[in-house]
Amino acid sequence: MGERVQKSLINAKVNLLFYFLSLFFSFYSRKIFLDCLGVDFIGLTGTLGNILGYLNLAELGIGGAVSIFLYKPLLQKDRRSIQEILSLLGFLYRRIGLFIGAAGILVSLFFPLIFSQADLSLGIVYFVFYSFLGSSLIGYFINYRQILLTADQKNYLVSIYFQSAGLIKTALQIWLVYKFKNLYVWVAIEFIFSVFACIILNWRINREYPWLVTNPKNGKELLEKYPSIIKNTKQIFIHKFKDFLLTRSDELFIFVFVSLKMVAFYGNYLMIVNKVTLLINSALDSTLAGVGNLVAEGDKKNMIKVFWELMAIRHFFAGFVCFSIYNLLEPFISLWLGPEYILNHSILVMLLIYTYIANSRGVVDMFNHSHGLYADTWSAWVEVIINISITFIVGYFYGLFGILLGKIVSVTIIVIFWKPYYLFSSGFKLPISTYWNGTIKYYLINGFSFISAYFISSHFVKMSISNFLDLVIYGIIIVGLYLIINILLMYFFGKGTRSLIKRFIK
């Protein structure tokens, strides 16, 4: 097994391990924090976190642009170029950090007005905000070198140090909060561990790359040497801003065209779908740096081979996720919250169509990113215009169904049709028919697997689901049936599946 695959597997294993640990701690700690610190304080931390999220929009694009330019020097062991690129990143990140710091101070001047109705003192509001702001600025002024670990397929080191610090921090917060029930203690621990994780990670970077010396003061001179980084940054920013805009607009549109109550109802569905999707992406996104390294090598034949192997994995998991959620989400909601929280079945269907597209698009996005193909900024605006136009027209009459239709139509046009064409014409330099000849099979395989497993299970698997154990047993039976059908079809007809299996059994 190649070094690239081994590193991807290590990243995937570490990501999955910390996903489950974080999931457990998040549910357990939230209950403790709500009971000991109060709903108002937890709401405050969420609100201030969102404010910082908007301020951090200033970064969108720079990290992604720089990572593209690191793949080739890493492959060639060009230490001078690596040091120059990271020095330029340090220069840019310090500028961003100064902007975010100044903007944060400016926003905080309005806190007496913003939080005038809050049942918390302004002292704790400011203490929380500046602690969060300080933790964020550490990444811009000190921790910018961690992008080298990510580009070098060593993101598992970032996960190990940051996630371990996060779990220890949460455990300590639980103990101290339970013992003292003090808001300031919780916030102080949050900030201290941010600093601690930063120090430890930088120590590890120095051990991993003892030759690495960066000098952000040379940033102005390096901007002239690497003008493409700024060009790519501007392009990536537009695409990232589009994603941010459309993601944050969903709840607003549902509130405007339906009701505040529907925001909560749909939020239950979305939370479950997002948790499952995050689980899959924790494993599959670990291959991004490996793809960047592969593209830097320039071996087109190997590049295409890996593309189809990753496509097989992505479509397999996309089909698996959608079939599982389609059959199990509604009974789960009924047992968890009550049958009154189940939405119209058409909403579930629309949500799963969008989920399939979102889960299967990852490979094309990875290769586009690794080729630096972001010049199609027009496509971001087209996606926004189509999404919002359909939402306003159809959402007004059909509510949530129309809002989801807007998302599906926009991503179908841009993600399913345009992005692959852009990759194959400008990246691989191959006819788009090559893509569709291989990809259409996955849609047919997953469609046939879905219909066959659903038909068989609905006629021959008769179970009364009255508790979670029944649901688990039912899920194992019908999902197992789907997997048997799907894996067999993938093996015999899916391009890249047999090649992928051979890679792992070598």
C-alpha cells in the first residue's frame, strides 16, 4: 500500500476516533453546562460565537489558496519555497488578524445596546467575547504554520493535539463547573486551553520540520514573487462566501415563508442528516492532501485511476446514507420527539436528493481544488441567483418544499453539470463524455439498489417499531439488504471499485 494511501487512512482513523469522542462529550457536557451555568449563558456563548464567525469571513480563501501552492514544493522537497509561502501566509494572516481584532473591538462597543435585555452582566459578556476573540487571533498570529501539516497529509497531528486538548478542556470544565458553578472559570479554561494547544502544536511542528523558518516581515516582497496566491484567494473567497451565504439563509427563508415553528421542526431533520454526513466526511475528506500531492506529481493516468476509485467510495456512501435516512429517520423522530414532529414525506425526499448531491460531489471538488480551478467565479453568483429566485417564487406558494427545490435546482446545474465539465476540460484535458460514461453508472446502481431493497423490505420485513431496540434491529436488516445488493452491483459495474479493492488487498 502506497505512502499516500497510508497517510489518508491514518487521517481518516484519527478523524473518526475524535468524531465519536467529541459527539459523546458534546451531548454530555451540554446537559451539565445548561444545568450549572444556565440557558442564558449557553445562549450568550452561541451568539458571540456567531458574531466571531461573521468576522472570520475575512479569512475565506487564503488558507485554501496557500495549500494549493504547497503541494508541489512538498513533493520536490523545496524547503526554500515552503518557507517563503508560509512567510507570505503569516504576513497575510497578521493583516487579517489585525482587521478582525479591530472589528471585534468596534462591535463590542455596541454590546450595551445589543445585550440590554440579557439577564447577564456586561462584565461576563465582555469577558466571554474577548476570550473568544483572543483564541481566534492566536490562529492568525501564531498558529498559521499548521497548514503545512495539512498539506503534507499529516493533519492527524493537528487533530490529535487540538482535539485532545479540546476533550481534556471539556472534561475539566465539566468538573470545575459542577463544583463551583462559576461562569468566569468556564471561560478562563476555554482561553487557557486555546493557548496551550497552540504552544504544543507549534512545538510539534518544530520537531517535524526543524529546518522551517518563517519571516512574515518579508510579506510585501513575497507578494510580488507569488501573485497567483492573491489571485486564487480572491477567487476562492467568492466561492466560500457563496457557500456561507446560502447555508446561513436557509433558516431565514423558512422563517419568512413558513413559520418559526417550522425552523425548529426542519432543524431536527437537518441535525440528524448533518451528524451522519459529518461522520462520513470525517473519513473521506482526509484524502484531500493526498489528491493535491497526486496532482502535483502530474501522472495523468494515475490521477484518473484515483479519481474513479474515490468516486466509487463517495457514491457508495452517498447511497448508503440516503437509503438509511429515508427508512429510519421518520421512525427515529417519532420515538425521540413524538409523531407530531414528523414533516410531510415529500420534505424528506427533497432533503435526501440534496444530501446525495452534497455527499457525492466531494471528489470533483477535491480535484478542482488541487488544480486551482476557481476562476469560474461567475458560477458562484449563478448558483446564488438560481437558488434565491426559485426560493422566492416557489417558496412563497409551497413553503419548505419550494426552498429545498431552489437548493436542488441550483446545485444540479452548477455542481452536477458545470463543475465536472470544468474539471475535465481545464484540469484533466479530457472530453466530458469520459466523466458521464463512468458516473451515470453510479446513479443507476444506487437507484436500482434503493428501489430493490425498499421493495423487498416493505413486502417481506414486517416489524412493529415501538422502541429504539426495534428500530436498531429493523435498520440492521434493511440496511444490510441494501448493502448486499449495492456492493455486488458496485463490484461488477462500478468503474474504479475493483481497482480500489485490489489496492487494499495488496
